[in-house]
Amino acid sequence: MASRKMENSRPLYNSRIFQSFIDYLRTARPDLNSLEFLDYAGITPEELVDTAHWFTQEQADRFYQIIAEKSGDEDIARKAGRFSASSAGMASFQHYVVGLLNTETALLSMAKIFPLFTKGATVKAKRLAPGKIEIVSTPKTDVDEKPYQCENRMGSIEALPKLFTNDYGHIEHPSCFHRGAEACHYIVSWVDPKSLKIKLWRNYALIGSLMLLAPFYIVLPTGSFFFLATFFLCLDIALEVVYTRTKIKELEKIVEHSRQAAEERIEMAHTSYNNSLLVQEIGQATAEILNVDDLMHKLADLMCHRLGFDRGLILLADEAETRLFYKAGYGYSEEEQTYLEKTTFHLDKPDSKGFFVRSFLDKKNLTISDASEMADSLSAKSKNLLETFGVRSLLCIPIIYKDKALGILAVDNVNSKVPLKKSDVNLLEGIASHIAIGINNARSFQRLKQSEDRYRQTLESIEEGYFEIDLDRRLLFANKAFEEFAGLASGELGTNGFEHFFRPGSIAELERLLKQILDSRDPVRFAQLDLATDKGEVLPVDISISLIVDQNGQPTGYRGFLRDARDRLKLEMERKELEYKLQRAQKMESIGTLAGGIAHNFNNWLGGILGNISLIKMAVQGHGKVLERISKIEHIVDNAAKMNRQLLSYARGGNYEIKPTNLNDMVQEISETFAATKKDVVVKLLLDSDLGTVEADRSQIEQVLWNLYANATDAMPNGGVFTISTANATSETIKGRFHNIPSGDYVRLSCADTGSGILTEHMDTIFEPFFTTKKSKGTGLGLASCYGIVKAHNGFIDFVSQVGVGSTFTIYLPAVDAIPAVNGRVSSSVQKGQGTILVVDDEEIILESSIALLSGLGYVAVGASSGEEVLDKYSHELNALDAVIIDMVMPGMSGGELYARLKKLKPDLKVLLCSGYSVNENIQAVLDQGCQGFLQKPFSLDQLSTAIRSCLFKDT
């Protein structure tokens, strides 16, 4: 069809007209298949894109007929005309009107522009008055022009002023060729922008001042002339300023209008895409589910997730068509669903006024835009139903299969006041059609088991391809679906063997399957093969084959089904992708757990080292060189602790001080430091002034920024641009980029560089600890800690990168309704004290050094290596203790359990938790029970001093 030429007609219409329709549909109705329209009109894609190609009147009529039918839009010709000449779709006009001065010259040029698009009419244009043009189009005598072409022309003419004024022109159509006149007359008027009038006054003032200054130069004294010249100059400047400001305001209005139009088109495209997915999913469900009840519940679930209506239900008629019964629905409470399940609607009353019954019996759509206005015209049962369910608007669509009503699909709104649209009706009619097919398939499949005659009749109506072959593999029977799959003419079985219908690569597998079935007599379910279509395309199909035996049990042939496997393969691919994401997330969690354990043990060792260093430092006061060496060791241990904190950050065990934070303030404060560290890297800030607040640990997020900046500078050794941008976001805008992202508002922070980019083979491992491409320069913990910090903040981090172009890392943090906290610094110093303190730690080196440090601070320190030892030795002496330091992670009895046991014995006991991990869920749970504080290993002497005093005097 697509390549077949229309005959007995001459080319009249340029391909650009047809292209404008296709471009409009891609924007307004992306769910429609443009190739179907072209094929129906006998137009190939190659002809469409060839601007030198012309088409016949017959092709144009067929093209419009199929588009109007499929879109359900009676005004589509005018809308496509508007689109082609508006700023949104001016590709067809841009070569001809963009260079024109104003609206008037553009419209007057229509007489020259239209012949480039059509040979079917002559066009003339003349000026009637300022801001008003008359355009006359006279169809040629041998051309059978249709009304839709007049509508399309009107759309183009009224949209043209929009390019210059941002508003459609006002068009009058006093006489029309299609209403009996000799020609179509269009009178289009418009209002020029205010800036144009000001511009004219400016030009007149400039010319007038120049003309007046010339004679005054001769007759006036120099001083007076300069005074007059200055006056005219100020006047011209003032007019120029007024013109410029007015023009800017008009341009701002145009930009805002374009933005709103773009958002509307995006929303429209999103809705159309969502609807197309719904139709696709329903089609798949109806093809796969052969139980009516299961199918109805599946369809209700799909509509719940995709349809923009508050509630919906499916009613099906019994076999005798005397009752309508509730089968499935969504959006109803348990009480409402129970009510529907117990309610039946009688179909044996032809004069019934019930809206469900009327829609079923009349096989017509029934729309109730305002239930309150129609209550008096409905039956008492329907009126009661509307009141009980609080229905505002309702749409009933009969489910019809081959002109037989099977049931009712109904949707309604309770809260939404959005009026019902034609597109809603079209969509639901399509869904009802799929439901009808699904119901028929399911019922047909059940009847297959009853008798051979009814079995064969039913096969003609199902969507799957059915076939029967003999042992020599000759095709004995095929339903219509199989004929369509195989490219056979209706009723034609062909003389070739069954394997002829398959691709060469699948023939050997088919041979093996048939032999396996014959040997084992077990059927084969859903084996995938490739069918060879009559168009030379490859069609993957799922084939199910079983053996046919006679009354004596002897095999006589094979029967089976073919099902289009493309949707299933697509879903499997999507499932594998989700499995990969899940496996990757589990891998990162496993590595995080391992990293946390390593960091915890390492912190214990560092704590012992740092404690003993502090003891040595206290013992050698006055030995300058020894103290210097000890300070260097402390510095080394501090660096090791910092690296370990990065590892803990990856494991989401960092010590966080969460406060409401404005990321803009943080970025602005450290951007100057960024810029100063490397002069050849330009730091650009693109910050949203209305940015939301996040709950974050400032130092941790600063660490993320520094790590990303360090990576960016390494990727730009010769300099470049590092751009930091912020913006608000929602879960809807980032849906699909992450696995199970919670709904809500987010704040986006993006860091982009113009560096070397990330190689493809490295993209799956960049967030793993100790992975680095910097060789001896890096530890491989920078991005790993970024990942852990962001995850610990319940956020998400993602990146895109292109080799030679650069990388962009994007962070999403949950937004909160809070006022950002003011950042402040707290200093600490070593302070001695008095009292008896019990230290509980299973690490001997930590226990010994902690006791020694506390003794050095003036406290009486005692120790225990387990919770059991504490309860055994000190349970009766708790009153003698001023405080207890408990390690959270110990074999046997954990720190949390020990804390709970001690608090029962002495409720006012002061306890300080200690761990190689930082605050996590387990530690926070203990802190929430009243524990006085937390100390993370490794800790210095001044940190221990401060923590002890805070613990002892917290409640005083």
C-alpha cells in the first residue's frame, strides 16, 4: 500500500503540508502511529521528507480521513495549520517569513508563499486598512478541494501574526467556496505591539530633530543651538529608552507564553504516552490472561495506575443477558465495593432509566458531566447510587465485541472537577474494545474444551495464531491470526511445508521440538522461534505445540498456537535491567557492610594507638624533640582516621550532625575557596534563588563537594569550567532514574566539569571503595564516600559522562519544611575532673589506654571487658560509679543490652556510648532512651575530656 501510486490524478499539494500534520501529531498525539496514516494515503516516508515531491487530491483526502478518524479531533486540520505557521512548528514557513519586517508584509506575501505549497488554488492578498488584510483563495476549476483544506488554510493565516505579535490574528470568513461562493475570502486583523508605535515615534522624533537643527544652526547663537540640540538629544534618548523597555516586556511575554505552551505540550505528550502504555498493557493482558475474573481484576489494576479518573468499574452481563454484575473496580472503599458486589442491574426492562442499563441496551456511551443536574432524569436506583457514592461526573462505555454488548466500563470523579473531554471518550472506547477482545478470548478458550466444532469456530475470533499440521508437516488448518502472521491470503493453506513459515535459523529448532513431542508425547509451551513474514521482516513468536492423536492413541499430527513475542521480550529486557539495578544496589550494600566492619575494627586499633600516644605525650612533658615526634605520629594517625571516616561515609556510618541547611549558602561560601585552589579552573554558580531546605550535615556535604571538585580538577589538567547548579525537583521529574525513589520534594545539586570524562568500562565501578584511575595519586575513597554520605542523607547520586566532553554528578536530597540553621564552630580543650568511671570494652588495648587517659585526667577509672563481667562485679556497686563508658559492639552481651540492664538497676546512671562506628540506628535507639552522649573511636584526649564532662554535667 505504502509504495502504490494513486492514478488518474495530478500532483497538487507539496509534501510540506503533509509534514506539518505529522509534526503536529508528534507533539499533540504521540500515541498515534504516523506510518499507518502514510500507508493508508499511499505515501512513503521518503516522499514525505522530499520537499520537491507533490501529492494528489485523492492522497490528501485519504490522509485527512485516517487522521481525523484516529485522532477523533474534528478541528485537526485547522490546528495543524496553526501549528505549521506558529512559532512552535514554523519549519515550513521559516524560509519565507522570518526575514520579513512585520505582520502586514508577511501576510501580503501569502500570494507568493502559497503556490510553494499548493497548485490547487490561486491566492491573492491586499491591504484593507492598517492592521487588516484580505486574502482570497480561488480553487482551480479542475480541482475538487475539500472543506478541511479551507480550515487548514484558515489556521495558517490566523497563526502567522503570532510570529510577530505573540497573539493569533482575528480572522473572518465572510464567504466560502464550500458554501457556494466563487472563492474563499479571509479577512485577518491584528493589533501591532505597542513597541512598534513607540519605535515609529522615535524615528519621527529623530528625523524631525535633525531637520530642525539644520536651519537653527545657521540662525541661532552657539549657546542657544547647543541648548536646543541637547533638548532634542534627550528627547530621542528618552524615546529610545521607552521603546527598549517596552520591547523587552513584549519579549518577556513572548518567552513566558512559549514556556507555558511548551509545558502544555509536554503534559499533553506525557498524558498521551501514559494512555498509549495503558492500551499496550491492556492489550498484553487480554492476550495472556484467559480467565475472565483474573483478567478483569488485572485490567482494573492497570486502569488504577494509568487512568486519570478517581474511580472505575467493570460490569459484565450474564450469559442470558438479563443481569449486569460487578466484576472488578478501583478507587472504592471496602464498604462501597461490598455494596457493588451485592448489587445487580436488571437488563430485562427495556424502559429502564438506569444509566448502566441504558448504556448497555443502547450500546451507546453515556456521559454525565454534572450528576446533580441529571438526577431527576434517572431511575431511583441510579439516583441513589450517585448519592451514595458521591459521584460528580460519570462516563459509561459499553463493552462491545462484534456488535454484541458484553458489559459496561464506567469511570467517575469524586474530587476532580475537570470536565470530560472527547479524548477521554476515545481512550475509554479503545480500552473497552480491548476488554471486549480479552473477554471473548477468555470465554472462547474455555469453550475450546467442549466440542471440536465450537472449538474451531472460536479459533477464528482469538488474537493468537492457531494451526494444525499432519505428521508430514503439511498445514491442515490455520486461523485468521496465523494467516496474518504468516502472510497467507484468507482461507489459503499453501503447498509449502510448515517450516517454510520460519526463518532459516529457527527451522532446525522447530525440527527438534517436533521430534521431541513425537517421542515423549509431552507438549512444548512457549518456545521462541522467528517467523518469516511476507514483507521479509523477522517476527519473534512464542509457539506452543502439542500432539494430535486419534481414538486409538496413535499420533496423527500437531496443533499449536503462535503469539507475538515482541512485548514479552521487551518486558523481559526491562526486567533484566531492573534485576541488574537491584543486584548492583545489593552489591553496593554488601560492600558497604564490609567496609563498615573494616572501618570499625580499624577505628578500634587507631583508638588504642591514639590513646597510648596521648599517655606518652603526658609522660614526656618537657622533652621537646620527643613531643615533636609524638605530634607527627598523632598527625599520621589523624590522617588515617580521616581516610577511615571516608570509608565509614561510604558504609553510611559517618558521624552526622543533621541540621536544616540551605545548599546555596554552603555552595557560595566554599566556591571562592574552590576558585582559589586552582586558578585555571573557572567556577560558575547557577543557583536557584527559591531553593528548598534540606536536613544535612554541613561538613559531610562539604566533603562531597570537595571530592567532586578534586575529581573535576584532575579531569581538567589544562583548566576548564566547573559549574555548580541548584534547583528544586520532585519525585515525578526524576522517576525512573533510581530504584523505588520515595515520592516527595527534592533539592537537586549538580556539579559539571568540562574534563576528560569517564570511560564506559569504568562507569559501573566508580562508586566502589578503593577504585581509582589516579594510580598513586588517589585512595579510591572520594566517590565512594560521596555515595555513602548521600545515601545516609536518604538522597540519591547519579552521573552522566562523555569522554572528551566532561562529567556531571547530580545529587538529590529530600526537601524539608524548615528554616536553615546558622552555622557555628565550637572549640574544645582538655579539662580535668573528679569521679569514678567504669570503662567497658572487649578490646584490651582500648580498655587499658582509656583507663590510663582517664586517670591522667584526674578520674578514678576501672575496667571490664564484657557486659557479663560488669553485671557480675559491679551490679551491687553502681552507686559508687559516677559514669560508665560502654562500647556498643561486644561479643555476647551488646552495649545496648548492657545499657538497658544497668538502667533497670540504677535509672539515674550516667552512660556514655563508644564505638568504632558512628551514630547509626542501633546507637541512636540507645541515645533516644536517655543515654547522655556518644564518643566515636579513635578519640583524642581533649575529645575524651569534653565527652566525659558533658556526660557528667548534662542534666545539671
